[in-house]
Amino acid sequence: MFQCPGSVKIKEPIPEIFKCPTCGAEVEIWTHEQSRKCEKCGTEVFKEHVPTCVEWCKYAKDCVGEDAYERYMTRQKEQKEQTE
């Protein structure tokens, strides 16, 4: 069965480590998340936005599931609003 390679990190998330820009602490952000608060200082740490197929593919909602699709798109909108 075909599985879109772009959906794997949303369907089966893995943790990634980022550095807090305020205090330098390591912040774990999962691949299906866009941001996470630093446990040390409370700063919201964002991943660099890299467009995924979920944003442009007409089959995305069916591919990753409606709940995951809605969560992802809501987070994208929130991140865009916070960075403007």
C-alpha cells in the first residue's frame, strides 16, 4: 500500500531537539508540532517553517486523517499570527 512520505512525520511523530533562543536550553518539539514552551524560561520555541504536503495536497485530509489535518492547519495559522 502506498504511503505518502510527507505524512509519515504527522502520522508517526518523532521528537526533534531545538535550542531555546532566550536561555539556550534544549527544547523537544515533536514532528507533528510547530512549537513548544521552553521548560526552563517559558519562551515559546518555534521550528523553522518548512511547507509540507499537508498544506498543499488535495488528498491531505484523507491521507493524515481529519483530526491530524485540522490540528496541523490550526497550529500553522497560530504560528503565522504569532510571528507577524
